[in-house]
Amino acid sequence: MKRILFLFHRWLRVVMCLFFAMWFGSGIVMMTVEYPQLTEQERLAGLPVLQTDKILVSAEKALLLGQSLGQLDGPVVELKLTSIAARPA
């Protein structure tokens, strides 16, 4: 039983050493290789189609509501319409 335990421990060390070496090597690769960048068209192509028939509030009403609630403290530079959980937001 003692010999089996020693053999198991020895081979477990070898396997764990190889695992940690692979982990270390992949970390070095992740630090040095840049991630691919998507163009704006590629990024938008992966998004679901926006269902404009479900829009309940116009952009003007949303801006007025934001101003009245004090959530807008300056001029609006950009306004984006997106969908969250298949609903326009």
C-alpha cells in the first residue's frame, strides 16, 4: 500500500507540474498577443434585430424625463437605442 501511495504521489506531481507549466505558458501568451479587434460593422452584425414596433417612448420624451428627474446634468452628446432582454431600451 505504501509503494502504491508513493507511485501515485510521484505521477500526480508530474501531471500537476505539466498542468502548471501549461497554465504559465498560456498566461505569457495572453500577456503578449493582442486580442483581435472587431470593426463596427462586424460588431453590429452579431447583435439581434431591434424591434422598433415595441418602442413606447420617443427620444424627446426620454430626454425630457431624464432632465426632469435630474439624471442629465449637461448637454446630450450621444443617444443610443439598444435592446435589453429583447425589449428596446
